[in-house]
Amino acid sequence: MKKYEYTEKKDTRSGFGAGILELGRKNPNVVALTADLAGSLKLEGFIKEFPDRFIQCGISEANMIGVSAGLTIGGKIPFATTFANFATGRVYDQIRQSVAYSGKNVKICASHAGLTLGEDGATHQILEDLGMMKMLPHMTVINPCDYNQTKAATIAIADHQGPVYLRFGRPVIPIFTPADQKFEIGKALMLNEGPDVSIFATGHLVWEAIQAGEKLAEAGIEAEIINIHTIKPLDEEAILTSVRKTRCAVSAEEHQLNGGLGDSIAQTLARNYPAPLEMIGVHDSFGESGTPAQLMQKYGLTADKIVEAAKRVMERRG
């Protein structure tokens, strides 16, 4: 098992803040909008350097999406920012009609996603957003795993023509990907090669998958671990290449099982190479208040649960 080490932890939303500041310096068409959450989305640096390219929409998320769609007509690249719950659940109609339908070049950047929002509780812990957004035609959906990858993804989506949903979070997590990485939309990343079981993880669960791989290695099981940072378009080639070798798979995500990464992998396998699949995620439930660590433990989004799923799916394979 390849060893992954880290020297510090940071929140992925800070990676977004660093990325959009760098973009602002490179591309004069980049505009940042927010719905009364500039601090939470780490926009302070961008606002300080480019106050004329920042629009504070107030607590008016639907209007922010409409303004963003309009800005694209003049050649601007709007980054519309708010909490993931508001960025999807509150404004789905506006995104569908004003952005996705006409393929507007709007970047919807959503923080505080999933259970790891923590103490704010179920009303803010959206666990359906990836499914909602991947079902929209023309929409690209990205869920990076750490600070460096979030920064790289933020920079990369400015060069992508069309609507994007970029998901990130509030908790501090290990930084284990390279600072100088080039982010390629739709291209999965191999973290560890192995012949016994494929583990496909996204977002905060990538680090848990790495830890699971280390525990499996101690038991003599060589896991293939792949970082699926782009939910749509899904890298089906990487998934099928891996599963044709291992003949079984585990998916891991901080999202509802319905509509998430595991759902997309199951469809890919059903169409191309039927194989047993175990899915780690939230089972048709809302979240609740608690620390991120407590909630990840309670809802089974941990390295130990990935290990159990890997052993279970290997037994199913026979």
C-alpha cells in the first residue's frame, strides 16, 4: 500500500478561496457573487483585491443565480457562492431554467456540504445535492478531496465552458494531494494499485479510503483506491478497467446512496460489466447535530466501515 502522509490540515473551502483569488489575478472576467456569506466562502482576499468584481446579493439566492446567468451574456465568468443546501435545494428551479437549460457558463460553488457541516444540523446538512445536480443536462459536477485539489479544481473550472457545480466543505482535513497538481475534469486519479478489490471514493471520504487501504494491507488485502473527484462526467473507463481486474468494488461518499457516486457506478457496471458492489454513504436519512467526527462515526462514513464493505464484497465475489 502506497503511503500517504500530511503535514497539515485545512478546510476545502479555504482551497476554494485561494483558487478564486488566483483566478482573479489571471482572468479579468472572473466575478464572485455571494448570498450574504462572503466570510464563510473565504472570499475576503478576492474582495480586497477586486472589489469591483464582487457582487453581494444578500439573502437572495434565487436572484444570485439569475444575476449570474445574466453576467455570462456579457462574457463574464460568474462564481456564485453559498452553502450547498441553499446552492441547490433552495434555487433548483432557477438553476434548471436559467443556467442548465441554456448551458450558461455559471460556476455554482457550494460550501458546508454533507454531514461534516456538523452542529448546524439536518436543515443545513444537504445530502442530496450531487444527485440533484448530476441529473441536470449540461451540468458538470465536481467534489474534490482536500485543500490542494479544491484550489486546483476552482482554477480549472474557469476554463471549462458550461455550468459547473463545485462542492466543498467546512471541516479541516489532511492535505495529501500535490500543491502543483493539474486538475483534469472527468479524469479519475489512481491512488493505489491492487488486484483484490476496487475502492472508489469522493470528497472527504477519499482520506478515509486511504486509511482503509492501509488497514486492508495489514490483513493481506491489496486494494485499488481511486479518487473520483468528478461525479459527472464520470470516468467510466477508469472504473471498468479497475473492476475488470478486481471483479468487485466499494464506493464511498458523504451523500445519500440514492443519486450519489455509488448510484452512478452501479449503473456503469450494470450496463458494461456486472460485478458485486458495496456502497458506503447515508442510507435514506437526514443528518443531525454533532461534531463532524461524531456524525461520520454514527452514519458509518469511516475507514473501518470501508474495510468491512471491502471484505463483504470480496466474499460476494467468491
